[in-house]
Amino acid sequence: MFSALLDRFRRKPAAPRAAAALSPRPAAALAARSAAPAPSAAATPCTGAGARRPLVSAQGRLAAFEFQIGPALLSRLRGPAALASTGNLLGAMRLCCSQGLGTLAALPASWLAPAALDAHFAPGMHLLLQPDALFDDAPATCLLVSRLRRAGVRVGWAAQSTPPMPRAAGRPDFMPLPPPAAPGACAWRQAVEAAAQRWPGVPLLLLELPSVDALEAALAPGVLWAACHIGGCVEPPRAQALPPQAQRALQLLNRLLNDDDHAAVVDAIKADAALSVRLLQYLNSAGALPDRELDSIEQAVMLLGRDALYRWVAQMLVRMSPPRPAAHALQATALARARLFELLARAAQAPNPGALYLLGLATMLPLLLQCDIDAAVDALRLPAPAALALRAQGGPWLPYLQLLQALEAADLPVIEALAGPFGGSDHVLASWAEAWHKV
């Protein structure tokens, strides 16, 4: 069980380490382990399953992913290419559903009509039918809705679509809520309440929320899933000082990243009693030594290893964020961004992927810990390229932030344009999926 737990936190699958002192040069070892053929610099067109966006439940937890082909690609796909892309998208959704998460995709109704796609449909999928010429053929549209529901798919459509959904299709299983006329979180909350009265019992999708604050204000019974665009690095309206426990966790991350020796790492953990207790509880609960419990930090650090310890501390850090309705989803986003940047750094053969992991984490720390970006950068002691990307939107690491924003916006043309140094767009999209799978 413990070896499986170790594998989960390693940067790539590997046999469990023997208990030994920490390696003095983990960054060099990481670079050697992650060496790969140099990717082509030319951008390749996206042929995979599209970008994915996390969706938050009414309870504020990461509950599902929206799989997005993107408007630009939707407009240029026709015939066999549209069928192939739909099959790829549904295949990725099936895999995500098998991992216990819900899935959503908005697709033209006619793209789902071919009988060849029936084998791809699965319970847990939510398909939002976009109106097209198929809606003018009431029997064909109702047949499609019936086929999808028989396969366990939840089917939704807009309340007022053009052309309209045939009345014989019945009520939708869920419905997207259009943005209210007035801006602000209060307007969204009122729109949710009005929609719940107008269409009682129909779960609502909120996909165009302007901010995290608006998302949290709109979460209520009757909301199926919600999503908002977080942005590259968002500072809170009122920044606070970093709490002491977070500062100690940040210092420990720096020690691990900067190859401090074993004794210094152990001393840093011992200086934080709460962190020490959590580490021992974590390993003992995992059954690290079946015959007896771990009782010393030295033993725990040697057994866990630097790479897994680095990940564990990062997870502890993001979970120190103050309570808020969407805390779980925001914490998952922070870890997914960190993992994505590390995977992209490997593909680009960057010399220290761990520094890019910290960059990804730093994009969410102001929002999570309610601090300003300068406090996060200073506490992490980020390398100059990371600080330049976050503070000045410039420097050699800026493409990581630009690619992240394109992925979260499902802007596939921009992804194609930026993905060349990272192995191409298909590899970038696969890395994005892997990053979310690891959190």
C-alpha cells in the first residue's frame, strides 16, 4: 500500500526507494530522469480530445470536467473530421467518468447523431445539445435524446434555443443559465433563485461566472455545476500577511528545491510541531512500516524521500488556505497548475522542473492564502524568470503562464501557437489531463 502511495507522488512511476539519506542533488537527478527527445518547435494542430475545464459542485468541491473543443475548431470541423473529434472527446469523457468524476461537453446535436457513436456513450456523461439543423427534424432529435438517455447520458439544452428543441423531447435533464443582464455576484445569485422558481427540479449549469467571488455567491441547491475563469495570477482585494505556518512550509519547500542537506530538512520540519505531527500521521496511516509506527522525523524523511516529501509539503501548503465555499476546488487547481508546469518543463527539457512546479503553485497562492503576489514570490524565493513572469508578465517563463490561460479558456488556436516547444498541442493537452488526474 505504501509503495502505491509513493508512486502516486513521484514525478514519474518508479520502483519504491530504499530507506536512505536524501540525495544531495535531486534537481540533477530529476533532470536526468526526465530527459526526453527534443520536441519539434513547429506547432501541431489539436487532434485530441480538446481542453478540459474543472467544474465545481454546489458544495464547492471539484466534481466534474467540461471537455471543450472550442469555437474556432467547431467552426472548421466538418464531416469525418467532426465525427473523429467527437469520438475522441467522448472517449476521453468515458475515461474521466470511470475515474469517478462527472463530465460535460457542449456539442452540435447533429455531431452526436451518427449511430457509430453509440458505443462511446456512458453513464456519468452530460451532453449539452447545441441547436443546429437537426432540431428542425423533430423525430430525429427525439430519437437522439432517447438514445443518449438509454445509454445513461444526461441530456441538456438551453431553455430558449434557436431553433427550439422539439416539445416531444420533454424536459431537459439540466439547463445552462445565461449570464444576467446586471454584473456582480448578487445578480448571479438572484438569477439562480429566479431560474429555480421558473424551472423547478431542473439542475442548473453556471458556466460564465466572472470571478471566484461570483461563483461562491451563486453556489446553492439546484446548481449542478459551476465554472469561472480564474486568470493567470489573481490577487485578493485585501491582502493579508502570510500566516506563520505557511511561511514555514514555504521555507521547507525552498530547502528541498535548493538541495539543502538531510539534517537541514529534518531541522526545518522539527521546527514546526504541527507539520511534524502531520508527517508522522500521514506515513503511519499509509502503513509505511507494518510492524511498528514511525516515531522520528529522521526516519520519516528518509523513508519518504525528497521527491514525495516535496509534493506532500506543497499539498499541505495549499490546504492551509482559509475556509471558503470553493476552497477544495481552488486547492485542486493550484496542484494541477503546479503539476502541469512541471510536465511542460520536462517536455521543454528545462534544467529544473521543480522550479516550474513552484511557479505553477505561486499563481494560486495569492488567492488561496489571501496575500499579494510580492509576498508569495518573496516567501518562495522564486528564481528570477519566475518572478519576472508573475510580476512583470515578461521573461523566458512567460509562455508557461500564457499557455495555462489558453488551456483554461479552451483557446485551441492559441494552444497550437504556443505548444511547439512543449511537444505539440496534443502533448500539452495530454499533460493538462494528467495534471488533473494527479490531484
